Amino acid sequence: MRVVIAEDAAVLRELLVQMLTDRGYEVCAAVGEPDGLRAAVTRHRPDAAVVDIRMPPTHTDEGLRAAIAVRRELPDTGVLLFSQYVETKYATELLADGSSGVGYLLKERVANIAEFTSALDRVAAGGTALDPEVVTRLAAAGRRAAEVDTLTDREQDVMSLMAEGRSNTAIAGALHVSAGTVEKHVAAVFGKLGLPASQDHNRRVLAVLKFLRE
């Protein structure tokens, strides 16, 4: 997998490069500012970009803005945002256009290499990878679609874990139920959210976006 990294802290940037390189990823570029991110993605056309939300010059949302621009110009590029804090406003903006292949993790997750690389893989493959804290905040914030309010508590539990990018088997383990039970819940969710089977869309991603969007 080909990856571009955008992180202004030099130590963390080099740590990410080393960590991914050691695990077989090709790091095409590692930059410290948002304009460098856009240039690197345009030049290298990576499978995914790992982007810090807060970057120079103001350290507010420059990384997010650059990531959104990347998605508009090259929608097939997966984007994994990460931040030191849960910032639901930024996550909502990334999800607003209904795109797949997006993720948002807290920086503390980087310490768990398996968890971080798994999230990166899912994003590059067109899935979602949202930090559990982000999912909790988004699901609780604002008004939700009427269809979402029809989900049972257990179906909402399943959706929360699906938003983190977990497979049916992993969801079953977390909820201490069988994989078949999870499959039934997922099918019920698709029906209630109005997502019929289709070869043109990833229903899991669409369900997550509808579940989380304000």
C-alpha cells in the first residue's frame, strides 16, 4: 500500500514513517504542512493519506481542509485523520459528503500499531475507521434521521461497532453473541435505513454514514 503522511511534529512524523515502512507500506512522502500534503497526493496518487487535523500556520483545521480538498480532487484516496482531541465538528465535515474511505482516530491509538494499521487498511479499501470516542460523540450529537430512531438498542450497538470498522465476527465477540445473530441485526439495520442490496454501493459504509450524520 502506498501512503502519504502529513504531520507537523517531526518526531511523530518520522515515527509513523518508520512504523509503516517496517510493516511493508510504501511511504511516498512525509510532509509537515497542508500545501505539501496536496502536492504530494497529486504527485504520488497514494492509496491513503494519514493527516493530522491541526497543522500550521494556525494549528486549527488546516489538515482537515487539505484532506477535504484531496478527497474532492482524488475521491479514491482514503483519508485517515488523527487528532489529540475528539473534535466532532471536524469528523462531521469529513463525513458530510457521504464519502467512503474515511477515518478519524485519536493520536493515542498510534501506540497500538495493529489497531492503527488495521484502520489504515480499512480506509484504503473504502471502508470507515472511526475512533470509539468519535462514534460515541457523533451518535449522541444533534438530530438524527427518522430511520435511525427506529433502530433497537442492540441494533445501535451493532452500528456503533460497525462505524469503528469492525467485521461481523469482531462485533459478535464484542457483544458476546453469535456471528449469525450479528448478521440478522445488520440485515435489519439495512432494511430500516432503506439500503437494499446493490452492487454499486458499500451498504456498510452507507449505513454508518447515515447513522452518524447530523
